[in-house]
Amino acid sequence: MRGFALEDDIVGDLTPLITKLGSPITCSPFSQVYRSTIEASRGTTEVAVKVIIIDHKRTMAKIEKAMRRELRVWFRLRHSTIVPLLGIAYLESPLPAFISQWMPFGTLNIYLEKQATALTASMKVALAKGIADGLNYLHSENVVHGDLQPVCTVVSSPILHSFVLVLQQS
């Protein structure tokens, strides 16, 4: 299995384990996120596959530099409110896609739309606290999220909250 070297660490290449991508679940100007699965000896695991959109107005060197920075920072983050980076995969782009754990409740905006009438005040506070805890952790690691919005925030359960990162190191 090939990998992607980031200074002293290697992010594992999960390409052979990823099943076919369907339609994107969510899109931003910089990436598309797909729902997929990893087929491994331990069974099937749902994952999110973040494919970087190549902006032809930027040089490939700048895109690769930004992608490496995001991978390097995301790979070292370990916190209950941060979606773990599982690895990379080479799919439909010359750049590797980022593979992370799938969050079953989706993005914050989808979750809020579906749960609008069912959310109690304490659940809303828990959502806000999860996001604040995540930001506090990022800032303690000298990381600025750079694109915090409901479409970039994912909900792992009605109580625990995480977000997909679009990172800039401060």
C-alpha cells in the first residue's frame, strides 16, 4: 500500500479499499464530499471522501501546497470533536482525496432542517458547546478553521459533534 509522506508521518493510501463513488453529498467551491465505504477484512465501514476541486486559476504547486498543509494539520489532530482523518485515496483527480469517518447525522444544516421541531434547548446548547469545544481545541493547536459554517460542520450523534476541516495554520 502506497502512502503520502508528511514530514515524519505517512498517511495511508486507502484507494484499493474504497467502493465506487456516487453523487456528491455536499459541495463547496474547493471540494466535493461523497459517501462511500471501505471494504476490509474487518468488514465494511462507511466513510466520507473529500475530493479536492482543482481551480485552474491557481497553479498546481499552490494547490498541492495547500492540500499538504491541510493533510499535515488534520493528520495530527486528536480530539473528540474533530472528525479523524483515516487516510487518502487516489480516485478521480491527480490529487489524493481525504478519507474520514462518516457522520451519520450529516452536516449541521441538514441536521437542523430534519430536527427543527424536535431540538430542545439543551440539545441546541450541546451543539453549540461541541462546536465551541472543537474551536477551542483547534486554537490551542494554533489552527484556524478558516471556513466554519453549517455545511462544513457535521453531526456524529445527537450529543457529540464534529466538523470536517478546511484548515489554515495560523
